[in-house]
Amino acid sequence: MTLSQAREKLEKYGQEHVLKYYDELNEREKDELLAQIEATDMSILESCKHRDELAKKGVITPLAAMQLPEIEANRESFTETGLEAIKAGKVGAVLLAGGMGTRLGSDNPKGMYNVGLTRELYIFECLVNNMLDVVHQADAWFHLFIMTSDKNHEATVSFLKEHDYFGYKAEYIHFFMQEMAAATDYDGKIYLEEKGKLSTSPNGNGGWFISMKNAGLLELVQKEEIEWLNVFAVDNVLQRIADPCFVGATIQKNCAVGAKVVRKNAPDEKVGVMCLEDGRPSIVEYYELTDELMNAKDENGDPAYYFGVILNYLFRVADLLEILENNLPLHIVEKKIPFLNENGEQVKPETPNGFKFENLVLDMIHQMKSCLPFEVVREKEFAPIKNKTGVDSVESARELLKKNGVTL
Ligand code: UTP
């Protein structure tokens, strides 16, 4: 892109200020900035001015979850079906590790966080240990795809390599990078991170399947005849991955996607809950849950919207391929964004100072024809690390790890 083409694009979207330092840049920096301007989707930035309109929901009705008694009664049969699929190589796992983990506030990728107390025990290591349980149970390896972003790719890859993938077989690990999106101030103006660089942040976890495709990994998925992909977050150190019972239940119920859910610990707990929206599976975020929905009862008199998602989904690949071209809704999130101030100095803000633009994996659920919410025991499978202390923190996760017999 030439300078005049860049100017034209920037004027169209009211972003000319990003060229403020252009004349001070060397030739390489100039080229890089122009390339970044060319690659950035600026058409989405305007939408931060009408954020409220983005989150319009359809008609919400309950979606029954498969609960623990039913799972227990069928555990053997589900597990057998799941193990068969895993042994046949039909199941792969996708670790979403492209996030910035700003709430945890560590400069390293979240997976590199050491939760150990008397020994080193990294978040990545906890996840691999959980996967190795299944590898041993099935006596078969399954492919693990790891999504990183421009901000943490090098660090993630070298850390895992240095630690010999914590015992996971290297041939079964594949990295890919997600796309980035510009980050703006509250008026939708793109921040500069450096004089020749727009502020960017990973574009949310919803683009994982497209990013896998862009990285050429769908060829591998197809060649290996992987039929199911278990997508999971980096920060839940207790979660079971490629859990044979969950895999088997989703297969037996012939659902396009399975979602692990936990019973909420309070009606107003801050988790998204499973529901139907206009007759299709969906998730209502906690801030969208009206009092009416919070207090609604199902036909058995139980709370109708009581099963929260924990970001552990098993997608059928055939159905993912069908929605590949579909757009996902945009989420505009307030975050702390490093930026250059008026004097051209780099600032790392202590409090949120603008917007990031994201697509979310939970919105993919609404594009699926059918979904099995599958209840798991919270104390055994849900220990997310979002913060350093307090709710969903390193502290709370350590307690739960100990309760589950993990030496810290
Ligand atoms: P979170 O919603 O916790 O976001 O991500 P985050 O960026 O990691 O953390 P905060 O909000 O800044 O503190 C849930 C999961 O989705 C992944 C994260 O790595 C985590 O596993 N994720 C999030 C991505 O892979 N890409 C993204 O762009 C965002």
C-alpha cells in the first residue's frame, strides 16, 4: 500500500492520526506501518459508538442439560463410545491460548504461570497432565492444536519446547496463530503502540477455526479423519480434555456440539448459561440475564437457566465446516491498552482505557443445530485462573488443585 492509499483509507475511517510520526520513521518502519494499515479492518471500529445495539438477543427459552444422575447411569456406555472414537483418532483438542490474560497481569503467556508452591507446576503442565490421563486410558495419542497470538507465540512455543511438552508427544502438537484486531480509545480512534505501530490485540477466541484453516491445519484434520474437536481454555487447570464420557455422550446423542456445564453456585453468578435462543442452542451472558430469566423455573420446578458454561466444547468438524463462512457477532470489550501519549511516550495503563474488538467461541454455539449441555462436578473440573487473588484466581485454583490431590 502506498502512502496516499493509506491516507485515503484512514480518512475514510477518521484514523489519520496514526500517521502522526510517519516522517520520523525509517524506510523499513514506514513499510511496516503501511502494511499494517492495509491489513487492518477499520470498518468494525465505528460500532463502538453503538455498543448497546450489538448485543440484541432473540427469544430465550430453557435448554435442558444432561445432569449427573443420567450421566452416572450411562457412564460405562458413554465412556466406551468415547474411548472408541479417541482410539480411532477421531478426536482432537484445541487449546485456546491466544489471550492476553490482562487480569492476571503477568507479562508471560498465561500457560507459563507457575501455580506450584513447593515445586514448579505450570498451567500448561496441569493441562498436559490431564490430557495424559486420557492418553493412558485410551492407549492412544490425540492431536493437540494450540492457538497463540502475535503477542505470545514465540514465548509459548519456546517454553513448551524447552519443557519437552511436559511429556506430550511432539508429533501430536501443532501451533497456529490467531488474527489480531486494532485497539482503540473510547471514541474508536486507534491507539499507537509505537510510533510506527498500531495498537493491536488478539481478535477474541471465536476465530479459532478460521485461523486453523488459514494455517493449513484443516488439511491435517481431514487427512487424519478427525471428526470432533474439543476446544478448551488455557486457564482452567482442572478441566478434563477429550473426556471419554463427554465425547461418548455427545456422539450417542448425535449433537453437533457438546458443552461442559456446571450448576451455578448462585443465581447471579457471573457465568454464561445455556439456553435456546429462537429455538437454537445459545448462551446468555450473566449481564444479559434479566431477573425474570434468573428466577424462571422449568417444568420440574428447578431453576431454568442454571447451567453455566466453562469454555469446554466438543464440536463436530462436519458442522464447523458448514459455518466456516458465517460471521460471528462482534463484542466490544473495555480493556487496558498500552499506548503512546501526547508526548510520544509509551504508557501501560493501570485501568481500562479503551476498547478491544472480539469474536467469541460461545457465539459459535448459536450457529450449531443441536447442543448437549453436559453437567460436570464443579469442584472436580472447574478451577479457572483469571485473577491473582479472590474469585477465579491463582489462590482459589490452588485450593481446588489440592482438594483434587495435586501436589503443589
Ligand atoms: P479470557 O476471556 O479469559 O481472556 O479468555 P484473556 O484475554 O485470556 O484474559 P483477560 O480478560 O485479558 O484477563 C478465555 C480463553 O480464551 C483465550 C484465552 O487464552 C483463554 O484461554 N483467548 C482469549 C484466545 O485464545 N484469544 C483471544 O483473543 C482471547
